Amino acid sequence: MRTLTTLLLLALAPVLAACGDSSTGPKTPSASGTWTGVMTVGTVTLTLVEQDGGTITGAGNLQGSGGAVSVTVTGTHVHPSITLTMQSTGFKDMNYTGQFVNDNAISGNLNGSGFNNETLTLTRQ
């Protein structure tokens, strides 16, 4: 009986090892990179860095007919969901909640500082 058990374990070892290898499985996209999007009042450009654990930091600007506003960005990414808070001196915080639709696009809504469920799709550059 021990010989049969040992033989089965040796025969299954490569199969079991392959099951634990996720290097060929789907990868969760990172939010790191430069993202742009178009809103009804202008454009958004954000440069984001995602740390291990899904914490996001970054900076960017919102460009409209009245000029540009620089923002600092903090947020979280728990795939496929992403939340970003954009802050700028003299303005109320803006909150973006979205979902990765593929590795290079996030679709969501912007609220705060005059925005009310403004649809915004961010595209990786």
C-alpha cells in the first residue's frame, strides 16, 4: 500500500505544482500610469502610483475653458473597483468611483465640488 501511495503522489506532484502556479493566470491591472478622460466641462489628466495593497497616490489637473486646476490624488484599488479623492486648494474635494472595464480603461462617476454623477471614463496613456 505504501508503494502505491508513494507512486500516486509522485505521479500527481507535477499536476499539483502546476495548480499552485499563478504566473500564467490573469493578472490584476495596476492603476499606476497616466490616465486621461473627457468630461462635459473639460479634460482630466492624472498620473497615479499604486502601491502593494491597492493604495493609490498621485497628481494631475482638470482643464476647462476657465483654465486648469492642479489636484493631488489619493485612493484605493480593490479590483475591479477603484475610488479616488482629488483635492485642490480652494476647492471642495472631488470623489471618483469607477470600475476597470479592461486593463487600460476605467469607467465611473465624479462627484463633489460642483460635479454630480459626472460620467468619466479614464483611459491609460
